[in-house]
Amino acid sequence: MENYWHIFVDGYRDYGRYLWSEITQLHGRNYLLWLIGISVVFFALELARPWRKDQPRFRKDFWLDAFYMFFNFFLFSLVIYNAASDVAVTFFNDMLAAVGIRNLVAIEVGSWPVWTQLVALFLIRDFVQWNTHRLLHRVPFLWQFHKVHHSVEQMGFAAHLRYHWMENVVYRSLEYVPLAMIGFGIDDFFIVHIFTLAVGHFNHSNLKVPLGPLKYVFNNPQMHIWHHAKHLPAGRSYGMNYGLTLSLWDYLFGTACIPSDGRDVELGFPGDERFPTSFLGQVRTGFGGKDRP
Ligand SMILES: [Zn+2]
Ligand SMILES: [Zn+2]
């Protein structure tokens, strides 16, 4: 027990040091700089060539979403997540050891060329996340948290990181075992994180970029806006277009749906007019366990 307590305390100390170094040391692999840089690029593109020309430049909830970006990317880990997840991982490994499992690795990719490792990691992670996103829509308990992301009324790049802190827990827990099983030898996923961050911003941006045949591979604003549609087409009551970075999974598994040009489609979910509008109101939602409205 004392061991877990030390891991918990060390988790805070290490993450606190990391966050401080992100703020004070401006080097090329600094997540904070990349988050700001990518956000500025998409904001400038939205100003220059907006898809919805009549949408305000500082759309509804722009600043709320700007805060969510920093909260979900940095602060939540400092508040509790990093220390708690270090304890959970140690506890999980101790439990496995107690039943005789000392190594989760099923495929050893450490000897592969580094680019192959990165592509494998990216594909497996994105597929697990696509499944996790489907669960967020299917399981009533999880949908209560996911509503925060779907409470966006006017779409823009910063809406990407508006989501309930429980989604961090759900996504990272469900991807932990599959990623541990491939035993990747990479200790640096920086480029994968930055790439998925940029594509996530792109999906939510107020931009129209025809991708041609690449739309069957990469998610994009013209597809993801339908994921946020308030009124779903018949037979799609649990949603559609679940892809995060790749649209490929939706096309492969029949969950892709773009009924028409979604530029001005109404966003949200039935009953969203009663949903909390403040950050504090939204982070407290989700524990009532009510069914989908
Ligand atoms: Zn969703
Ligand atoms: Zn979204």
C-alpha cells in the first residue's frame, strides 16, 4: 500500500516538473508550443476561408473550448490523472503478476524499423479509439459523459478538445492493454500525438477542403459535422462517422454517412437546451446514469 502511495506522490512531482518545463523551456518537441501553433494555424485558416461565412469569428463557446484545450491536454493530468493512472497501471500489473502473467507482450515490434512501429501504433490506436467512440454512443452511462462533446452548437477547430474528463479515463484505459500487447519499443510517440492533434483540429474546423479519394482514409470537417448532427437519419439513432483521425473504419464497417452537404446542419442532441453551459457545470455532469434523451 505504501508503494502505491509513493507512486501516487511521484506521479504528481514528475508531472509537475514536466508541466513546468513545458512552460519554461521552449524547444521543438514542446507539446504546449505545438498545441498553440496548430490552433493558431487553424484559426487563421478559418478567418481567411470559412466554410460557414456567417458564423461569428469568435463563435459561440470559443473561449470555453479554448480553456478545454488546455484543461484536457495538460491540467487534468496535473489535477489527478497522471498520479492516479500510475497507481492503476502498477495495480493492474501486480494483479497480473498475482495470477502468473508477467509479460503482456504478444507481438514484439521493437525490432521493426521505427517508421513501421509508428504506423502500426497509429493504426492500432486509432482503431481502438474508433471502437471506444462507438461505445461512448452505445452505452447509456458513457453517453452521459460524451454529451459534453456533442453540446457544441457552432463548430470550429477548438471544439475538438471539448470533452468530459472521464473520456480521458475511458480512452486511455481501453487502449492500454492492446498497446501493451504489441510491446512497442518506442518511448517517443510525439509525432503520432501531434499528427492526431492536427487532424482532430481539422475535423472540427470551419473549413471546406475537398480531399478527393483521401476522404475514404482521413476524417474531415464535411464528414465529422454529421457526427455532431442534432437529428440523426433513420436507422442511425446511435450516431455515425465515429472516426477520430481515420474515416477508413467507418467506410469499412458501414458506419459512414453523409446524407447531404452538412454545412448548416443543426448541431447538438435532443434536449441539449437543458444541458449545462459552463465548464464547472459540464465537468460535473454524467454521473446520474440517465438514458439517452
Ligand atoms: Zn461522438
Ligand atoms: Zn467531434
